Amino acid sequence: MPYERPPLSKQFLSGEFETDRMIMRSQDYYDEQNIKVRLNTTVSLVDREKRAVELQNKERLPYDWLVFATGGRVRRLT
């Protein structure tokens, strides 16, 4: 689930924070707000006129609001 990034690199790695303190919202929050979080999903097309996105697997999803959350890659520390 989405998490707070600054605590990850500071408090979590130093042992000050537990994992659950970094999560931005609980799963219950997303369920109550009817928000579907799709992790590890690739969008292949954004159709702004029809207000829909097409996923790599050809599934089309309509939207009212669209947020681009591109993710990132793990940076290995030495």
C-alpha cells in the first residue's frame, strides 16, 4: 500500500518506526472511499476524451479523477 517515503529512509531503517506507522491509509479507508489501488499495473493508454485508461492486459477502466503515481525502483544500499 502507499507509504510515507521520508520515514522509510530515516526512522524505519534506524529502527524508530514500525512498518504500520509508514502506511498512509488503512485498507479500510480505501474500501470506504471506493478507491481501488492497483499495484504493479501498467497503463498502456490514457483516453482523455472518454475518461478511461487501458491496462496492458487490455482491460479498460473509466475514471472520474486520474492520478499518475509512477512508482520507483529499489535503490540497493552498500
